[in-house]
Amino acid sequence: MAAAKLTVAVSGINAVDNPGPGAGVARSLKEAEGLDIEVLGLAYDAMEPGIYMDWIIDRSFIMPYPSGGGEALVERLLYIKQNFGLDVVIPNLDSELPVYIKYARDLEKAGIKSFLPTRKQFQLRGKDNLPDLAKAIEVDVPETRVVSSPDRLIPCLEELQLPVMVKGTFYKAKRAYTRQEAIAHFQELANEWGYPVIIQEVVTGEELNVVGVGDGEGGHLGLVGIKKSWITSQGKIWTGMTVRHDGMLKATQDLMTHTQWRGPFELECIIGSKGQIYLIEINPRFPAWSYFSTGVGHNLAANLVRKAMGDPVDIAADYEAGKLFVRYTYELVTDLTVFQKIVTRGES
């Protein structure tokens, strides 16, 4: 019997030089065995490339920014549900998640399911709370200062040796080699993302990441670990390979057990020269490279949809180390019809 058709919306379809996760999530959904999925793209700008990638995204909508409480975003989702159908939504941007978490029950009552962390879980993995979380799962964390006002920056720089990492509360991390660079990065990130700004010791070693989906009960719906081989000037992975690092995978499972994490996540760590595991970040959504997991046999986006719908999830037992991931650019040629529709009507 043919699978029932599902309509799933994904955000973060800004597949540019600093790519969002949406295109990889959409591609994974289209390749999901046993699922028939229509993918809706949720965009914030008419020039987001995902709007025009019609082989993985069937229809696109311009969304209001998730600010001012998020009521307008919810109204837009309800409009999409009523007029086009919408079964599951997968938000892929950190800045959206507080709104989606806040209104998850309201959306579910309207027939729009999701599979997200709770508000407590979302706050627990915040950059300002990482030292406490690292201690709970018995890994290290770079020396960190949480700076909530400009007058605290210089004392923190005096406590930590340069260079340091300067991190925004939601996005972006910049390395500062001088005090002047640190002040400039601090002001830029505070203006863009607000306070606090994180000042962190620089640690070196192998950069390893894990992508997965927590099942909300202390387990997971699949995990894949990678090593970053080549990154862009913005710190985004361009080439990587699958690895099996027992300590990193154990830390990930300990994280699931400790937090009872629910939904997608990316764990970023650095393995020091003596084998110590430094927890760098925990992103509460799929990373831009999440299609890599689908390519090695773990379709995490499809597993999330099945879990959200209350269907059985068949979790692959393992993945093969040594598989290579290479990102590439691609020129898409089209006419102005789709652009005109998305600009004038807000949908295509």
C-alpha cells in the first residue's frame, strides 16, 4: 500500500556562502524511503536560493520574522495549514526556536506537529550555560566568560590570554588576536544578537561534530560523527569525513541521558592533544551539513517526521567511518516568474 502523503515545512533555506540547514533537510525528506513528502520552504527573503530549488522544495512562503512575540509567524503557519495543508514543521534556525517552542502546543492543536526541545532544554544548552552542562557529562570546556555589559569586557580579556573567541548569543564566532579586535567583535555581535556575548579561551585540536535527534526519553533516533577537514572563512564545514570517536559518542549519549533531549541537535567539540574532549557548542537544530548523515544511511530528518507523527522509527545500528563529504557551489538558471510571485504574493 502506498504511503500517505505528508506535507512538511522546513525553514533555513538560505543556501548561500553561510548556508542554512533547510536545503539538506529538504533533500533528506525527498529521499526518505517509505515516505511520500511534499516539502514547503519557509523563507525570510525572496532571494533565498531554496525558493528556486524546485526539485527538493515544492512550494515556498515568505514568513514574518520571529520577533514581537511570534504571533504573526504562527498566523502565517495557520494560513498555510488551512490553504495548502501542513502536517509537520521543522524549524532550522536558532532565532526561531523560542517562538516555535512557545507555540508548539497551540500548533499541534491546529494539526501542525513538531519535535522540538523544551524551553528548559533550549536554555540548558545555551552558550552561557555550557560550563555547567560540560561538568554534568564529564567533559572539558574552554575557559569561558559570559559578558553582559561593555564594562566587563576588558576585565575578562585580562583574565583570559589572547587570542580569544568572541561569540554571539545565537550565531557567529570570531577569533580576536588583539584587544582592539576583541572590542570590535564584541560590539558587532552585541549589536546584532544582544547580550550576553561569550568570551572563550582558544583551544586547538581535531574538530569533531555529532548530528543526531534525541528521542526525548534519554535515547536517540540516530547519530553520526564527523571530523571537519576543511572549513570556510566563516567557520562552516566544506569538507569532512565520518569518524567513530568513542569518547565523543559517549559524551553525546551522556548528554541525551542527562538532558532527555528532544529533537535535532549538533554537538561541536575539539579533541585536545592529550585526548581531552572540549565541548564547544550544542546547536539545538540540524546543522547545514545534516544531509551527510542521510548519505551514510541515517536519514535523521525522516526519523524526526516519523517520531512527530507517532509512527515507528527504524534506527540504523551504525554508520561507516571514512566516508567523505564535499560541499560545492551550483548555478541555478531560471526566469523571473517565481521571484515575481514570491515578492508580490509572498508564496510560490
